[in-house]
Amino acid sequence: MTRRNRAWVGLLLVIGGPLAIGGCESMARQDPLFVRDSTDAFVFDQTSLFRDRPIDDSLRSSFALTDYTVALTKTGLLKQLQRPGPYTVFAIPNQPLEAAQQAAGGHLLDPAYRAALTREMAYTIVSGRYSTARLRRSIAKAGGAISLRTVDGDLLTVSVEPATNQLVLSDPQGHRNRLWMSDMPQSNGVLYATQSMLTPGTPAAPRVR
């Protein structure tokens, strides 16, 4: 890992704790007259998302997830979400990503950060279709928490918060992330929106032969 990537991982540890969801702003332009044939929609943050469309389509349609969609595009992961999957995505809203961009001096999307950003974005994507009901059943069977393997190979912990009975995500550093939007079925998986960012564990050092 380069010195700059180590600094980026350290930065994510600082901002990885829960962040309040405030006014999510974006300069992205979207067509307000765009209409789907389907009426099977779910309204998220004043945007209609359609259950019979793939995850990448819903991400592109959501103003609140614009920065996350840009980051997925830059890292090449948005193309993966066009495939049949299924995938479960824990999308990050604009505010935490804009905080990360500011903390990185506006260079979050620069090529020098690409490897670390790719790993961070991959930490939000899990292979498989994990609805809230399925997660709760698995957590109850496991006795408190389960670990989901993300597409980059890192483990994301999901548990139920005793005080609120809400699902909570955790990373290896112990940071916790609550959900803003619960499971929305998609044609190729399930989409969630979280309240903050989590950070995967430190990559293992390569073995010397």
C-alpha cells in the first residue's frame, strides 16, 4: 500500500463513524420528465425507484445517491451492478461522501486514490439477495451477528441493535452504520441506503516466497 493510500485509509477511519443525514446536495443533472412504464415504485428521498429495474438504474435515478454512483462509475463497479447478480448493495448517500471528498482536499476521485476508493466502494456490495427478513433470520440463527463477504473479499458485520431492534452494519474497526432506507427489491438484487461510511480492514501483507 502506498503512503497516499495509507493516508486515505486513515482518513476513512476518522470519518467512518455515523454521520447525520442532512441536506444532500449534488450538481448532477437528471431528466425530471423521465417516466417508466412500470408503476411498481418505491419513493426514496422524493425520488421514485422501480422494483423491476436493475440496481444500477435506481442508483442513477436517485439524487441522494449521486456521489455514490459517480464513485462506482470511476471504480468500474457500476458495470458489475448491471449484471444479473444477484447483489445486495448498501449505498452511501451524498453527505458522507462529500465529507470524504473535502477531507481528501478534493482529490477523492483522483487516480492516486483509485485503489483505496475501489476497495471502499466494493465494501458496500455483497453477492446474494439479502432482504431484511433474511438478514434477521440469519442473525437470530447465528445468535447475534453475521458476517457478509463483500465482492472484494472483506467481511461486513450485520447485527440487530438491542435498544432499537434495528439492523446495524459494522466494520473491523468497530464503526457502526445504521440504515436510512431498508431493503428495496430490485430485478438483480436488493438496495439499501446507509447513514454513513464504513472502512474495510487493512489488507493483508503479501507473502514473501
